[in-house]
Amino acid sequence: MTHTDVADRRVLLAAPRGYCAGVVRAVNTVEKALELYGAPVYVRHEIVHNKYVVKTLEKQGAVFVDETDQIPEGATVIFSAHGVAPIVHQNAAARRLEAIDATCPLVTKVHREAVRFAHDDYDILLIGHEGHEEVIGTTGEAPDRIILVDGPEQAATVEVRNPGKVAWLSQTTLSLDETLATVAVLKNRFPQLVSPPSDDICYATQNRQTAVKQLSTDAELVLVVGSKNSSNSVRLVEVAQEAGARDAHLIDHAQQIDEGWLAGVRTVGLTSGASAPEVLVEEVLAWLADRGFQHVEVVQAAEENQHFALPRNLSRHQSATPGTDR
């Protein structure tokens, strides 16, 4: 390798990247509950889809469970950022659990839209991926009216009761392009299809995808920091490939990078999913710097200033606790 080779190597760092406001709120909710109530605090499912975050919170005293019946009666339970169906709230109440709902407010908005459309007797076509926690939670709001549509192929065959009373909603973490392609098929089949009041793809998902599109036109290799069960992180890899990146990979941490990926690469694009902490990105930057990629350029696609307050019952407890940091 010549000095010129090293000098030409660079990293295009996406901005925004990493934690969105909903993830910040969810992680802070667990940390604040541990501070106020002490360990253990139970969390139904992963608070956000990231291995590092879950392990870090476990070390602090969070206990992650699959269902509320695994939690001792009267204990504190936190519902994850992805949202839960009404039956989960009912089960928690039956066990006298102190429930703290860390559902992202943007997901809550979709839940409310589902309830409203169902009340007006619409069939609701929910664009999303089967088995994803957010989809399960939203479907639970109106199980008799919601039909899952996983992509344009299913949109071409889905059946409804009344083509004149159909609305669509979306999982918030999908690719915007993917969702619009599905909506286009649905509108062609159901001309009277009603859209939600605003796009359900969350601002953070859109911004991260836009940044990746921009850097993928110049980067031969794109690295996305995030876990495999993080829908928005998986989408970022797909968006990078579709935007022109020769190679793109999802990694949990720097140790998962294969040095063989760097062969012939002068520009690496780097971003992280909405549930990945910045410390993991910093580790990747250090790993790349050790291999000659020391020049870092930020690709700024948008500014994010969104902030969500902590869940109300947690905020009330916090304000009523003397000496608690506000």
C-alpha cells in the first residue's frame, strides 16, 4: 500500500444516525425506573432492538421477559418502544403490575389511527412485516379489521369486504420507497383507498435512509451498525445497496467487520440504526482509522431536534420524589 493509497482512504459518516427520540425515551424510561424503584424492573420484550443496549440494561438490573405472566404480581413492568396490543395492558392490570408504557409516540399515533378507522368500519391494510412486534401491537388494536400486507406482491392479491371502505397504515420502520411501492399497488386496486392523516414512516427512519442514499453513491462499502432484529437497521443495508453501494453489511460491533470487505475500497460509508448507541459507531471509526481510514467526512441529510417526554406515570413519580434529578 502506498502513502497515496492511505491518504485517499476516507469514511463518509451519515447524519443523522443512531438513536432517535423514541429510542432515547425508551432507554431513559428503563434507567429512570431503575433509579426510582430499584432493581429488578421488568421489561416485556427488548426495550429496543439492540443487543448492546439490552445487555447494558440487564447489568443495571433490568429483567427482560417474553410475557407479563413471567412477572411477579405487583411488580413494575415496562412496555417496549414498539408498542403492545390492548390485551397486554389488560393482562398486566390483572396481575396488578405497575405498567410504564415506553411505546414510541409515533407508534401510538398509528394505534390511534387504527382504532379510528376500525370505529368507522374500514378494512385497514397494514403495510409491514409479519411477526414484527410493532405490527403485532398495532393489529391488536383492531384485529377484526386489520389485514397485513407485506409488500407489493401481497398488495396485488389482498381481499377486502368493501373496496369503497379501505384505509392503509404502515409499520413506522419500513423503507419509505418500499412502502410507497406497496401503496401504489393498493391505490391501483382500490381507487377510494384512504391514507392516514400523515405518513406513518417515522421522521427518523426517513432521515437515516436519506443520509444513506446520499453517501452510497460515493461509498464502495457501507457499514450499518445495528442488530439483525432491528427492522430499520436491516432496511438501511437494503437502501444502501439499492442506492449504488457495491457492498453493504449489518454489524453489531466493530469485531464483526471482515477485513476482506476493505479490498479495493477507498470510501467507506458508515451509519447506525435508530436503536444503536453512538459508542458502537465510535468503535467502528477507531477500527477503520487503524486500517488507514482516518479522514472522516459527515454527510448531513437533515437536522433532528425532536424530543419526547418520559411516560406520564414515571414523570409524576419523579416529580413527587424529593431529591430526584429533574
